[in-house]
Amino acid sequence: MTDVRMPELGETITQGTITRWFKEVGDTVAVSEALFEVSTEKVDAEVPSPLAGTITKILIGLGETVDVGTIVAEIDAVGSAPSSVTASPAPPVVPEEPQTVPSSTAAQPPTPAPPAPPVVEAAPPAPPLLVTSPIVRKLINDLGSDANLVTGTGPDGRVTRQDAEKVAFSTEHLRTASVKSSKEELAPSRLVPPPVPEGANFVAFNKTRKITGDRMVISKATSPHVMTAVEVDYERIESVRRKNQGQWRRDEGFTLTYLPFICRALVQVLRQFPHLNASVVESGLVLHDHVDLNIAIDLNFEGLLAPVVRNAEDKRLGAIAREISDLATRARSSKLRTEELIGGTFTVSNSGPFGTFMVAPVINQPQVAILSTDGVSRKPVVITDSEGGESIAIHSVGMLVLSWDHRAFDGAYAAAFLRSLKDVLENHSWESEL
């Protein structure tokens, strides 16, 4: 009998939710055949069977979230009778009992015993909670006295994250919770949502929306966000796009947009401003040797992912354009690998295709900055010739907006970075990049 465990899904991912079983108990499965589908906070993936055989047990049901390494099924590779195998739970989360000091064993003169106090039967102790995840353990500890309301629904009565969150987000708990920063009781009007009006439609937050919301709230609470913006004249880039667009589309199969030009200029300028290509740790910054560029990809309005262009500083315009197109295509068809979503050092959010004027994005923790590329449109601009004469021309113009963490640097540093980025975009010899 062989155990099938929840696989490691990335260096920062500790849990996965089973969203689909491709096989049932009694079915046979081949080596590397898809066994189940798992969803994490970063990616959905199919998990292949580690061996051929017959499935004798499925221990984790649909929708259950378990830790990496948890046994999810058993496979009989040799046709033996199935046996019950369960994972050993971590030590239960229970308060430590006070230590008692044994009384002296030295002989003492006999004394009359005091009258025995009335016997009061103590309430039976609550059964220990079976918890394996540090995240669940913290959720339970944060509940305080309401932790006794948690009931485990996982295998062998194990407490899942959903069990703890059910109590954490219950009206009873929220009514008595307090905001840690202010120590004030939460207003009931903020706790109990209003009823859905008659005739209106209710759309529940899906997993992606919940995760996105949680991450954005944490980011806003973690980083002192500041926004700095600059207007860029893209006319030189636009002339290169117009000249090469047809041939590029025939050769590559996709359109040459402004985004790869911006990313190419960005990685070049980040070399001069290393504090932007950094991550926050408890006591300071980690300045990264490489630029691993997260590109935010819209998933047809159902959420977003930010896969990584690795070592972007070593890639020219064409290579960056091809990689972004490939990552976007596979992101929208759920074919990204977990490792393609972790370890980024700087993020680009591209709202430009929707014609936005200015977007202030939220920092992708633990990074210190994120760049928004907004819409490019034809506008009148002032042109200065070599002799200082001025004239009006129609150029392609758009905004770049940088959201940055004030712990990492100050406004002058951010402004100088954007000035350098603007200069490269407006004056670089882009024709040579193609």
C-alpha cells in the first residue's frame, strides 16, 4: 500500500485545496496519469499519480484544504487488501497545565485532618483540537475564548482552515472582537452585511477574489504606500511599432504592444536604482542580483495572476515580448507551473489596453514597488528644436505610475527613477532592439 501525499507546490505555499478527483476508489491509475486537481493561492494544477495501481482510499474530499505532505489517498500497487493509514497529527493546541511541586516526603507528626471541602465536580475538559497547520493554529489562538466554538470536520476530526474561519467570521465572534490597533470594539454596522434587496443578484466571492482581497489589505497595512507619476512621450516607440508591426505579427503570431518596450527600459534603469529591485525583511532590504519581473495578467475579469519573467535584465526587447505573450496565454488557460509564479522582485501592472489615464496599484509584498502602465493616446505636445524653438505636434503620450514603499527610500529616489525611465523610453534606439 502506497500513500499519496499533497505535493510541495512552491517554496511559499504550505497548503492546497482539492478541487477535483479524476479517479474514484476501485479505479486503476497509471504512472503519471492525472489523479487529482489542487488549487492554491497562486495556481491550479493537476497532480499525477506516483505509481500504477488501484485506488483503495480517498482520504481528502473535494473542497478540503490540507497541508503539504498530508496523505490524500492510498494506492495498492500489488493488489493487497487495503489497510487504514492516517497521518500523525501535530501536537494538539491545548493550554499548558501548571506544574505542581511535590510535597516533602519527610516524616511529619500526625495532625488532625481538616474537614474535607465539599466535592465539586469539575467540568470535563474540552477535547484537544487536532491541528497540523501553523496558519490554522494562529487562527485558533486569535479567537481567544471563542476557540472552544471550533469543531473539526477534517479527517479524524482534524481542524481545517475553513473550520477556524467559520468561527472567526461568525457574527457572534465579530461582535465581540476588537481592532488591535485602536483597541476599540468594531461597530456592528460594519460587521453584519445588509440583506440582499429583493430582485438583486448575489455573487459570492470566489477563491481568487478572496485571496486577492486579503493580500491587498495586508499590503496596504504593511507598506506606507506613496504614488509618483510621470508622463511619457512614446512617439519614438510608436514609429518603431508602426514600421515593424505587420512583419512582427506575421512572424510571431501576436501584436507588438507598448508593454515589452516599457519592461525592457525598466530592467535597464533598475540597475541604476537597486533599492527598487528589492524585498523587505524584518530589519531592512534585500537587494536582488537579478530582475525577476512579475507581469500582472488579467484572467478574463475572473481574477489575475502575476507570472515571472526570469532574469529579465539579460533579455532584449524581442525575447521579453515573446515571454510575456507565452505567460499570458498559459495563465488564461491554467497551464502555468507553480515555479513560474513565485520569487518575483518587481511587478508591472498593465491597465493600458483599457485606456486608463492613471492607476495607483497596490504593492506586491514583500516587494517595494510596482509600476502601472496606463493608456497611450494621441495628444498635442510641445516640441523644442535644437535652437530652442517651440512648436506643437501630435504624439502618442501616456502615464507611468509608481507605487512605492516609503520604508525603502524617499520621494527623490522614486522621482529620479521615473525621470531615468522616461528618458530611456523617449530616447533609446529602439529600432536596434528588433
